[in-house]
Amino acid sequence: MSIKVWPKNERPREKLLLNGAESLSDAELIAVLLGKGVKGKSAVSVAHDLLNELGCLRGVVTATKERFAKITGIGPCKYAQFQAGFEIFKRNLEIKLTRQDVFNNVDDTKRYLQAKLRDCEREKFALLMLDSQHQLIAFRTMFNGTINSAAVYPRELIKQVMIDNAAAIILVHNHPSGVAEPSHADIRLTAEIKSAMASIDVPVLDHFVVGDKETVSFAQRGLLR
């Protein structure tokens, strides 16, 4: 049955306008982004197909173009819409960090880093470049590794810190295994980078390890040496 013949208070778009986006189910939110269904299926039915194929909202926004397009009636234009929406979400989180003290807003920082790195299939090592007020200048992905490790060269980090004129930095990398627990190698690397940054008088304020369900802060764990 076409959504057009549904009662107005049950149509996803009208429901959103009346009660807010938070009142919609996952399928209804997806239906609003889809805009319309396909022959024989409403947008909500197609949304359920996406959720059944990809598992959850997270699966929908992180799916490859090929997996996304397996659903009948879903093409590259719809995939682009969802990717644009997810990117807007990430950029909004980033804007918040450019206006506040990143080091003292650990929860917001973790949310931002999870959005950036949690679903990466390979390990990435990045820097949060901070100004003298500890507000975000830039997120810099410095190294991309294999599924298990990333080769990190302190001299390259120093070079980028000087280009960005950062007053302080926060280290961050993801564990594609999903387990955020810092390894002994992570702890050693942090000490090496701290020593290298001391040579240019730039403090390392924290090191975050991003896993699937958790993001660990070295500072909170007392692991910064």
C-alpha cells in the first residue's frame, strides 16, 4: 500500500514534522531519506529490506556501494544521499570540537573519533591538532596500516605538527579487531612520540584507542608516561 493513502499521522515525513525525528523508528528514518518506494513497495518496505540485508542503521550508513545496491530499487544516487547524511553528522561533531576544549570534553571527543574510525577495516593512526586553547585545528590521518598494525614515524608527525602550528596534540588510532584495550606496543609508541614532541615543546595530551563498542583514553587510564 502506498504511503500516500496512510493516515497523515502515520506517514514518516509528516510524523517527523509533527513530533520530531526522534519519534521515528529506524525504518521510518530510512524511508524519509529514500523519499519514495519502488513499484509494489512503499519506502518503509524498502527501508525494512535494507535493515534486513545490512543488519542495523550502522550497517546501512557504513555499507559499501555494492552491498547497498543489492536491494531492488536502490541505486548509486540513494547510496550517495546516505553517505552525504553520514558525513554531515561527522562534520557537525567536528564543529563542536573547534569551539570547545577538546582535552576537557572527553565524551564529545570519543563520539567524534568513533564516528571517524570505528568502522575502518584497516588500522589508521591520526593526530588531533590543537591550538593553545586546546580547541581542534584539524584531524590528520597520518598513517594507514594493515589489518593488524600501522607503521608510525615520529619525524613525520613532527613535520605535520609544525605545518599546522599546533600547540598540543592528541594521538588516536583504531583497532579493527574491535577490542579497544591498549597493547604494550601502543604504550611504547606513545612514550616514543611524547619524547619526540618534547623536542619541539608540543605536549601529547592523550592517546585514544577506538574499538567497536568502546574508546579508551590513555589519560583516563593513567597510561601517559
